[in-house]
Amino acid sequence: MINSKKRENNLLTPEKAATFLPIFISSFISIFIIYFYAYPQYTKSNKVNLELNELIKKKDDLENLRSQYKKINQKLLKLNKEKERLIELISGSSNLETFLSKLGELAKKNNIKFISIIPKDIIPFIEENLQQNQNAQQINSKIDPLLVEGTKKYLIEFSFKTDFVNLLSFIRELEFQESVILLDNINVNYVNENNTKNKLAPLQVKLIMTTYGKN
């Protein structure tokens, strides 16, 4: 009777040890495996999963960028074609020497006798930044809408003799040239004021001709 009471009061008995010791060892092994193997593997797997998701997102973004690039490239090609067409309409396909040669042919055809041909100025296209200028309205008034990127403007002063009929014919033919031709500061005088002022009376004409060419 006394021995049974002692056994009950004793915390660690062989029976209790046989029951709890395997549980304790199993728990310790489980904690060890979780801490040193399972948790690092979980962390590594989670990191790989995040990297995989990031790569998938970048792949999707790359496809979107490729699609946007194709659209932008198509628009750029279209704009370049329109720009080339615009330059072609303004300046034509010939250079200044060819233009002057053609002008000489028209002058000969319409009985135009040149007195002088003086190049006044060559104006290249310069892109103005209106936001940095203090007086944008003043600049806008000086901007030539026909002077676009890829072109330059030629100002040439012509002085010649002809009559009224040939002068009109010469000006009409200038209108049908492939490049844009503008006439300014036209000054017409009779060569001899005593002559009868008719359509065949000799005239002396002085004007500024503006034309455009490619860079």
C-alpha cells in the first residue's frame, strides 16, 4: 500500500517514461526537420514562385511592348511617307540647278530677256522652340508653313525685259512647275515712257522669286 502511494507521488516512473519519451523524441525530430529542412524549402519555393510570377508578368509586358512597337513603327512609316510626299509637293524632285535650267527654257520660250539673276538668301529649316521664346506671337508671324523639315528656301532676285503678253504667259507656266514658286515685290515699268502703253510695249520687270528645295 505504501509502495503504490510512492509510485503515484513520483513524477517520473518507468511507465510514464515509456509513454512520453517517444513522443518527446518524435516532437524534437519534427521540430528539427521543420526548422532546418521544411521551412528553408518553403522559403525557397516561395521565392522561386515569386520570381516565376515576375517573369510571367515581364513576358506579358514584353508582348504588349512588342505590339505597341509594331503600331508605333507602322505610324512612323506612314508619317515618313507623308513627310516625303509633302517635301516632294513643295520642292519637287529636281535641285536648284535643274530648276534654274528649266526657268531658262521657259524664259526663252516666252521671249524673256534676263538682265540679272541675284541669289538673295538661302534659308534652312530650323525648329523653333516657342515655349522658350519671350514673344511667341512675333515668331509665329515669321514662320513659313511651307518651310518644313528636310527642305530649304531660296530667295532669288530676277530682273528681265519682256512685254505684257509674254509676262502673263511666263507667270502662268511658273504655276505649273512641280515645285512651289512664289513671286513677291513685283515691280513693273515701261522701258520707254514715250511708247504707247499697249500689251506689246517693252516692260522691265523686277521681282523676288521664292522656291523650295531638298536639303
